[in-house]
Amino acid sequence: MRFSDLLSMSVNNLRRRKLRTFLTVLGVLIGTASIVVMVSLGIGFNELTMEQIASYGSLTEISVYSNAMMGGNESSKEPEYMTDDVIAQFEQIDHVTAVSPLLEANVLMTQGAYQANVSLVGVTQDYMNNITLKEGHLPDPGKKELQMVIGNMVARRFSNPKSNNSGYYEDASSIPDIDFMNRPLFVIFDTDAYYQAQSGSTTGGSTTGGGTTEGGTPVKPPKKYLLPTVGLVEGGAEDWNNYSYNVYVDLEALKTQLKQIFKKKPIPNQPTNKKGKPYSYFIYDQAVVEVDDMANVTSVQKAITDMGYQANSNMEWLEQSQKQAKMVQALLGGIGAVSLFVAAIGIANTMMMSIYERTKEIGILKVLGCDMKNIRNMFLLESGFIGFLGGITGILFSYAVSLLINKFLAGHFMTDMPGDLSRIPLWLSLTAVGFAVFVGMAAGFFPALRAMKLSPLAAIRNE
């Protein structure tokens, strides 16, 4: 007997008992939809968590810190600073694609009546390429003059020194009107000299018993540098990310600028040797290591910590979140599986009833010489077709439920994690249909075996 004949007989038999078929399919529908919706919530929670962590910075980046710069080296030996040689060692680690040292300079920025203490961070071009801009462009490679890319929340730091405001505005509507792109922005690198000049301090004088200084030369106000802003980081004044609060410039250009300004004097934030003299090279307190794939971040991070440096990455948080998400997904999927198990019992009951009602038909098929496998396959096709119908309709119902969840519930309960809470990928839909067919055929297997074992003569005499 051909497969098409078996399929035709199975479908016609299901059509003759429309109400029973409908109720059985309804059970599979509810079971399939329960599993799909529950699993989709787990998938949505996992992806939302990943998207939130990724918004704080790349998932393939590792932030490296020097223990010496963080006060973690208390031995009498020369501290193990992070220099260009160390950066070169990081680049030799397997799976590392790029390393960018971060050279930080605390500067004072002014525009009109407003000023702000800001971190000016020198980075490589590779690091710059990770920054998403709202406006403008990245600094031109190889250009010697400093060009600034300003974080989207830097404006919050500006305040009027003549007012009592602290300089950080919680209310976005009260942030000073700072136009980074179109108005001049002055930068003061020697902030110590600036504040000494503002307070009227002098150099070279004598100190009296009361602590006041007599004579001496007043501290000269430091030079102000007019630096152009070429780009603004993506986001509004309330959208935090890894690049929100800093101002980024080209690393080599910043080195050149600092050498010209401070000459042989110690550069702020740069350590000095035991004699109090600056080193002839720059020392970094942080570097960012870029890894080729998320799966290799943990191994690279371990290699860096083994070298004696502190390292952390967003993958640490992501791995913990994924473990929790898998537990939630397994729990939700198990709850949905109970519904499908109940539906499988319904399919088995339907097929057993069908065998009792068609005993005579089965006997006639056996007397006519029908192969036992064909009889078995006919009932397996019926149960599998019930599973298929239930799976297809269950998927459609799941999409409708998922749409309602995302429209009415996700925004209400997940205000801190914008996005769809329920997500049904294509693989989940196909797997759900296939699983529903498998459950249907598994539920119809034992009834099909019973049909094979019926005695032909007893079946024909059955009324």
C-alpha cells in the first residue's frame, strides 16, 4: 500500500469524527503553545540581558588594570607598570586582535561662563572604531593636533563656578546649554597651576607662623588650548554607556601635547621614580584588550591575570546571567511540557477508541492480506497528523500570545530593559512542530501495536 493511500485513509477517518479530532488537536495546541510561550520567555529574558550588558560595552573587550597604579604593589621592588612593552606582550596572546592602552589626563574645560573637570582619554584608532557616534566623525588618523570625541553625558559635568551647583545635574532639563560642535571649547591641562592662580598663591616666598605666604611671585595662569570637537557619542543626556562621561582623543597626539605642556616637569597622573623624577616613557593605568570571539574571552582574561594584572570583562556578568536564564528556561519549559504530556494521553485515548470502533475494518484488511506494517503505519499516521495539526495551530496561537505579551506586559514589567520579552525564533517553531508530531506518533504507537495483534477472524465477527 502506497504512502499516499495510507495518508488518505488516515485523514478521511479523522474527518469522520470531527468533534473528537478537534478536541484532541485542541489539547495538542494548548500543550505546544504552553511550551513555546514558556521557552520564548526564557529566550527573551536571556537575549534582553545580553543586549543590556552589551550596551555597557563590547562583549569581546577585556579591561586591564595595573596593580602598581592601583596601590596593589607594596614590595620594595620597582613596580610592574603597564608600559608599551607590556602592551606588546598582551598583543602576543592567542585570540587577541587589538590592544589599546588608555592614557588619562584630568583637564578643565570651559565654555562661556561654564566649566567642568573632565577626563581626557587618549586611545588608539582601533578603540575609537568601537564608539558609535551621534554626530560628526572620529579623529583623523595620524593628525598631530588633538581632536575630541565627547561623551553624551559630559554636559552634565558643566556648571557655573559663581553658582552653588555641584556640577552634576540629575534633571536633564536643567543641564547647561553647552554646544560642543559649534562653539569654542577651551581646555586647561595644568589644573594645579590654574587653581593656584585663582586662589592668589605665590611661589618662592616665605611662610609665616600663621601659614600665610609673604613675598614670592604670583602663580601664572596656565595656557588655555582651543581644541576642536569632531564627534559626539551616540545617546542622550540620560543614556549611559561605557563612553558617556569621557572625552576621547588620539593617544599619540595626547602624548605629544602633554610633553609640550609639561616639558621636564612631572605629568599629572603619571608616577615618578624614587627620586621624584618623571619616567622617560608613559605609563598606563588601564588598557582594553579586544578578543576575536566571545568564547575566548575567559581564557584570554585568565592569561592576563596570570601575568600579574587585574582584568575584568562583561562576559563575567553575562555568564552568570546566562546560567540563571537557562534555569528559568528549563523551569518554564518543564511547566509547558506537562500540558503536552496531558495532550499525549488524549491522543492515546483517541487512537484506542478508534481501534475499538474500527475492529471489523482492521479484520477485513488482514483477511485481504494487508501487510501488518501498513496497518501499524496507518494508525501512526493518524496520531502523527493530529500532532502536526496541533503543532501548527499551537505555533500560530503562540505568536498571538507572544504579541500580546510584548505589547501589553513587557513595557509594564521590564521598564529597565526595553525590548520584546517573548521571542520565538524560527528554530523554536520548527522544533515545536516536530516535537508535537513525535509526541503524537509516540502516543499512537501502542494503540497501533494493538491493532496489529488483533485476530482477523475475531475482528470480522466483532459487531
